[in-house]
Amino acid sequence: MSKEKSKKILEEFGDNLVKQIKKGKNPEIEMTLRNLSNIIFDTKQRILKLGDKTQNRSFFNVAHAKKFLQTIDVASVIKKELLGSGKHSSLRDVFYMVKRTIPGTNVNLVDDQMESDKAIEDLEVITSLSREQLHVAANKNGSVAGKVVIEDKGDTIDWARMGSGGWSIPSITEEIIFKKVNAKYVLYMEKAAVFERLNEDKFWEKNNCIIISSQGQATRGIRRLLQRLYEEHNLPIYVLCDGDIYGAYIYSVIKYGSIALAHASGRLTIPGVKYVGITMDDVIKYDLKKHFIKLNDNDYARIKQVSEYDWFKDNKEWLRQFKMMKDFNAKVEIQSLTSKGISFISEKYLPEKIKNKEFLD
């Protein structure tokens, strides 16, 4: 969607409020409810998304007034400063653009960034525009390498010629144009250190794939990039994480979405993604018990919580993994495979698992 189209949608949003005011009405915004009670797991699409419940936020309501103003002011800043100039800005920048005292009062429009962030998320729901289409960017945090040529802001970039660090993935990946994609699959990993090992070993070249990393949970930009490679180029997506409950959750967010971003699931989720490792079965197969990290109370609580999610609670294979974690009273990191050899992960572990299709779904 062009910036002009995004501007028009925001103008229509503002015009609707003006019409209400001219009619002497209490101006209000109708929006889909964004709390836990209205988040559902769509069993057909296999994604988390918002339900049908709505709420009205009106100006002449003490409980609503401040959030109403925050939403309007953030929308105004985005339309004038970002879409109007064609430039992008960070979440932090938007916070400072709207941080001011409401005239005639000693009340700040926003006191911390969480308030402006939530106003932006509300605008996504109200307008059906993504944050990226509103020209708001988050911090970039990821790298990619592979036999892919793209065009980004007029620059031609070859992911195969980005050196040891790979190409730094921007927070907004909507505008990337794929010029050439030569790969059989995409391997996403949660750790930059593992990416560096695979990149130095030229794993992507030897196995004709694309490797992508983040640092922990995948950013929106990475998730959208993965989805585009999956949908536009029919590439399988495999996820490589630590053998713990947090790795399982990182995988599930890419596959099914998250509660916090249920409103954006259609633009971010990849129902066909598969988990390649590391698993509790790998611990036995490759004798990794000596590298166990003992579970703590938080780990056990998280295992209980995650195992009760709709997308896990009836999945026998994943429940077996969770039970093995508890039986072992331990978790294990991807880097434990280095004990078998510095390039064991790139020369044996991953090639064999992918060739034999040893995935969790």
C-alpha cells in the first residue's frame, strides 16, 4: 500500500470524528477489543487473532478521554510528520513527538513510551494499516545470508556478499523487492552466535538455503520477511532454537502468532513453519546430558503455561518434549552441539535432520 493510500485512510478516520462533532455528538472511536477476552485461536487457519467484540472510546468520558486524545495525536503526527514527508521514524521518536503537556492543564499527553506504543497498535486495529504502513519502525535486530538479490530503497543488495555479519535486516521489510531468490528452504535461528558459525561455514551456500537470525524473539520485520519468503517464493521455513520452553514459544509465535500482536497475525504468521531443533530426543541421540542446565521454578511455571495453550495442549509430540524436559529437570542450548566439534552443527546435525525431515510440527 502506498503512503498516499495510508494518508487517505487516516484522513477518513479524522473526517469521521469531525462529522460527529459538527452534529453535536460526543465524538467516539469504535474499535475491535484488544484484550485477552477477545483473542481467539482460529482452529481452521491455525493462528491467533482478534474476535468480534468491539468497544467505543469517547472523548466526553473520563475513563476514555486521555486514550482518545493519545490516539488522535499519534494519528496526526503519523499523517503530518511521517507519511507527509515520506520518512520513517522509530517508536521512540513518535513518543517524543507526542510527549507534551495538554494545554490548560498540568497533565502530560503521554508519560511513557508504552502509552504511545499502545496508541499506534490501536491505530493498526482501527485503520487496518500495519505499523510499517504507518511508517513507524522498531529497532532492527537480525541478520541474513543466502543466494538472494534484493532491491531496498533503490540499492541492489546481494545477501551472498555481506561478509561475516550478513545483511542487517531492517525493521520494515515490506518495501524490499526480491530480484533473485535461489534457495530450497529458509533456516531461522534465535541466536546470532549460531548464525555466525553457519555463515562462516558457508552453510547457506553448501546447502542452497537462506539463514536468518535474531537475538531471542523474532522482530516484526524478521517475521514479515520470513512470511514473504514462505508465501511469495514457496520456501519451507525451519526454526532452530534452544531445547527449552522459551525456544518452543519462539517457534510457536512464528507459527501461530502472539497474544500481544493478535491483530497483526495475518501479516506475520506462518502456519506451515516446522521446528528442526534442538529437541530432547537430540539430547539422547547426541549424548548431551553432560551439558544440561537445571530448570528453575520459572521454567516449570512456563512449561505448565505453554503446554496449556490451544496449539500445544493436543499436540502429543510437543507434550512429550515438555514431559522430557521435566523428567530431565533440564534444558539445553544449541551451542552444546559444539562439544561434538566446532562445525558439527553445520556439517552433520542440520544436514541430516533436514534431509531426513526430522521436524516437529
